[in-house]
Amino acid sequence: HVDRNTYSVDSRLIGERVDLRVYAEHLEVWYGQKVVQRLPRLRGRNKHRINYRHVIDWLVRKPGAFEDYRYREDLFPTSRFRMAYDALRESKTERADKEYLQILYLATHQSESAVDEALRVLLAEDRPVTANSVESLVRREEEIPAVTEVTVEEFDLSHFDSLFTDKEVWDDFQEGCERDVDGVLA
């Protein structure tokens, strides 16, 4: 806790003596004469910044703790992770927490972006979200389908020129109208 705000540190630092340096915009965690972590400083009081990578190993060993975990909302790195958890809760209420923690574990030890892409595919195709299905997509060598491409036709900008030809314009200074007549302003 720093200034009544809660931050997480890497789990390998649990039980170790660390020094903390507080700056206006960030915090630095020092261990063994070296900066091991730099965190953006939270503004206000009673806020929290928990990095799921710092707590996932502990939570996987105690999956029952996830349901009542005080900082659970910090454990959804993207909205797709939250959508996957909600889908798990709808389909596997008794194993949802354990499955989700396995997915989060994959994101920590494989690749968060690859897991996020796998979740995108599973959710878009309305396939069941499980740790095994996510892992098989992450490990698969073939490319995951790209995000839907949108093609925008080229627009002829000369159409905008017609908006300014032979049009009256309000003149703020002379409180009258100006009209373009043969290239000369009247």
C-alpha cells in the first residue's frame, strides 16, 4: 500500500525486502540496487492497480479464491477476457473460475495477445470457451483469421469544390454577404 492505494509487485518479490521510491508520476520498486518495476502512480485514495501476471500463479493454486478476490476486476486485461469469463459463467458455473484462471495462466506464460485473438475467434464463431480450446488455437501453427477487413471506396474530392463555387458567405465584419462573381469579391 502506498498513500492508501494498492499496487501489485512480481510474485518473486514476496517475502523479500524491497525499497520503494515515490515520484510525482510513478513509483519505482528497487531490489538489490536495481529498479525491478516501475508503476504509474495512482491519483486519489483507495484505488488499486493489480497486474494479473503478479497473482496468477497464486490464484491457479487456489481457484476458489477468485470468486471473492477483492481486485477481481483488475484480472480482465481486455474486454474479450471479460466476455470469455461471462460466457464461462453462463455455460460452466461450477468450473468457470478454474477455466478462466487457466486461460489467464496461458496469457501470462504464452502470449496475452495470442490468447486475446483466440478468444476473439471463439466468441465470434460462438464456439465454447475453454482453456483447452484457447490453448489449441494459441499453439496452432496456422494463422488465426484476421479481423474483418473494411474497404472504403476512394472519393473524388472535387465534389467538395462545388460546395464553395457561386455560394454566398456571411461576412462578420461588414454584416453583409459576399458573392464570388467571376473571381472578384464584391
